[in-house]
Amino acid sequence: MTNRADIDTASTPSFAGPPTMVRAAVSMPDTTTTIRHLDTSAAVGAVGWLEVESSAVCGTDVGLYRAGLDSPTVLGHHVVGTVVSVDRTQSAAWDVRPGDRVALEEYLPCMQQDCPACRIGDHRMCPQTDLFVGKRRVGLVPANDGSGLHGGNAEYMQLSANSLVYRLPADLDADLAAWTQPFANALDWTVDAGGAEEGSTVVIIGPGYHGISAVAAARAVGAARIVVIGVPESAGRLEIAESLGAVPVINDNDDLAELILRATGGEGADVLLDTVGLGGQAVAAARVLRKRGRLVIGGLGSTPVCELDLKSLVRGANTIVGVRGRSPDAVTRSIELLAGGRSGLEIVPSVDVGLDEVDDMLGRMATGQGPVSPHVVIRPQLRRPNTQKRGTLS
């Protein structure tokens, strides 16, 4: 197969770059969002431009918004779009040309050889990309930094030399393409960290964006039983999980370990994935892990960690592991599974939101009044009111 980097870039089709002024939804420290026109000519370090197709809303976006951003910011870090311009060096490095459809990771790593993480390509662990320290991430760079177009909630966004770019199939369904990063996270957490495989029993706490993605990941590797636990208010999302093949369980202040035992016929779990941050409750429930089972903690919560049952942990040869982001390999597998129609995520309703509706939608989600479907997608090119496809859940 010919590598795109070997193709003479002089033969690259001509695409116009972005307009000088670009519409963007700029989110403010006071939990409001306003539409602004940002100047692409103010860009610093741009090596290309992306016309944004979708910017899926992640729980991290909502959490940062609710807590209060440090400064005005164009949010959106689960970004898919079409390259409209790229310099020759990056075209070769990324193996992309104008007209190619791509997905981005949120990390903007330092790429220095003296960085242990970047040296081995583990960009999620680069201190520069840390969510609370370096903060150099797509959707987190302030709007007063150069063009300000560093997030997906805009018609176009800037590509920098340290952007992490993955080419997508041109015919990949737009709704499925928007799942690229959350599904990659789920594969990393459920399969790579959790060890889910054919025949496994996987228990997922929380039927949110990543919980639903984790159902798809467990299903993709042939898990025999998938259980999803949620609070009564998440009944609609539990229905979505059930439609993907999971057993839905409502936790109405019950003992979590006992719930898991009942849902698994007393067998316990090979993988217990906490996507919501139950903290001590999840650790206490680790006693129902099967031999060599794993508790995977993907959510940060405020519940104090209780005393760990070390006897149970040692006797079961169990593992407790924290997870963060995903590996590059997980992104590649995510794209392959989505393109091959093997994720099942096409049945999850997509709630599409135009830039003019971002303020309302983020406000609703920040106060717990968001749609039933967790697949909320900002479509910067959309010029009509909120719509939802492939289903009636809202």
C-alpha cells in the first residue's frame, strides 16, 4: 500500500484555507457561552487548519464548565473534521493531505526527547498535557492565545505541529466518527487495563458517555455477561445500555457488592469499571471480583476510600488500576471497529447541537438536565435547532 507521505505534494488537490473570521462558541468562567468571531490571521504556530465536522461533549467538558473555567475558552476535545490546509512537513508526518477526514486526540504534548512520556509516544502522560498542570490540550487552551481556535466548538480549528492526528475513512458515518475518542477510551479501560476478553463478566458503574462506550468495548471482545449499574435518574440511559446487550441494574442506595452478586448470579465480576468516581464504594465492592479480576477506576469522586479488604485482594490475585485517556493503539482499534460496523454504537441516539445552542446545552448538562442520550455532539456547521437522530430518546 502506498504511503501518502511518498506522494508528491505538488499533486495534492487545492483546498481553500479557513476564512479570516471564524464563528466559535466561547465558554466563559461564569458558566455562560457566547458566539464570537475569532481571527485566524492571529494564529501562532499553525501548521494547518481543520474544518470541524463534530465536537462530541465529554463529561470532562461539563465538569470544567460547571467548576468555572480559568479564562474564556473554545471547548471541545473529541474532534472530527476535514483538513483544509496543511504544510508539507506535517502532511508527511501525519500522512494526511487537504481533503482528508481526521480525528484528533486532545493532547498537545511537548514532544521533547528529555520527556520520558513523549520519548516513548505515551503522550497522555506528558506533564504538558496534564489536565490540572500543563493544560496544553485541545479544548483547554485559552481563547486569548493566538487565534483562540484550539477547540472543536468552532467552525474551524488550528492544527499545530504537536497535534495528534488520525486519518478516518471518508465514508465513516458522521455519528459513528464522533465516537472515536470515547470508544478508544473504553477499549483502553475495559480491554487493555481491565483485561476483558471473550467469556468475561464485565460490570460497569455508570451508563454515561464512557459507560455506554464500555458496553460496546466489552461486547466487541465477546464478553459473556455485561452489567451496567446506574441510579434511578439514569433509567433512560440504562435502557440504551440494555439495547446494546447489557443487563441494566438500578442502584437505589443498595449495597454495591450485593447488587453485583445478584446481577451475576453470585459469580462476581472479572472486570469492574467505575466510570463515575464512586471512590470508597467501588473499592469496597472489589471484594466481589473473581480470581484475577480487576477494578478499573476511570472516574474521580469525593467519596473517601474505605478500608481495603487486603485478604480478598491477595487471595484473588486481584488488581486495582487507575486509567486516564487512551493509548494510540486504542484509537486505531476504535477507528477499525467503528468503520467495520462492529461497535453497535450506531443504535445510540445522537443529539446534534449547533453553535448557537451550545450555551443552552452546556448549561443544561452542567445542572444535570441534559438529554437522555449521552451522545451529545456539537456540529459547528449546523444552522438549525437541536435535533436528534436514530431514536426518540431526548
